[in-house]
Amino acid sequence: MRRAELLIATVLGAIVVGGIFAGTLGGVAAAVSAVGVIALGLAAAWFVRRRFGAWRYQERYEDLVVARGVMVQRMSVVPYGRMQFVEVTAGPIERAFKLSTVKLHTAAAASDARIPGLEADEANRLRERLSALGEANAQGL
């Protein structure tokens, strides 16, 4: 999904930049600038792939671990008993690719436990499981 978004932005950027330079400096400058935009798009595609591969989660006995990051790695550990609710969202582009994002809400304002890019069935399964585990573990509080 992110690669498709990047492809569209790169093609449109190359057309716009090439058109601007074609009108002011000529055809060679337009071609060079369009190739430059495409090269930047290819570099960004490499970063997008690495960033997607850096997201991971693990369901453990008492908590959920969510880790992400390529250069700066972050790990969130959310105890099931501290979850207030679990939300599944899917924007129009995510729905086109049959993807969803699971977001965990806790009492902590700084909680950033979300898992993007899950298939819709997996996201719903995870929401149901986390909700059930959250209810079971919250009863002891």
C-alpha cells in the first residue's frame, strides 16, 4: 500500500517538476529533473520497505509487545489488564488493499501501541483476543 502511494506521488512529482522545467529551461533540464525525482522515489521506496519490515508484535502470556523502528527502535509492552479498549481502523486506501490498523488504548497518555498493515481478518482476530484478555486480566484489579 505504501509503495503504491509512493509510486503515485513519484510519477505525479516527475510530471509536475518536468513540466515546470520544460516551460522555463527546456527539454534537457526537464528530463534531468524528472529522472532526479524518480531516483528520489526509488530511494524512498527502499526506506518504506525497511520501515514496514521493522514493525512486529508478539502476544505473550500477560502482555503484548509492539516493536518498531529502523534507526531508532522502540518497544512498547502493554499489559492486558491495562488496556481500556482496542480499536481497528481502516482508511479508504487501507480498505482498497484489505488492510487495517490495530490501536491499543490505555490510561497512559503516551501510549503508542499500534500495529499497522494487518490483514483485516487478522486485525479483527487480534482485537477480539486482546479485548477478551483485557477483560479477563482487568477483573483482578
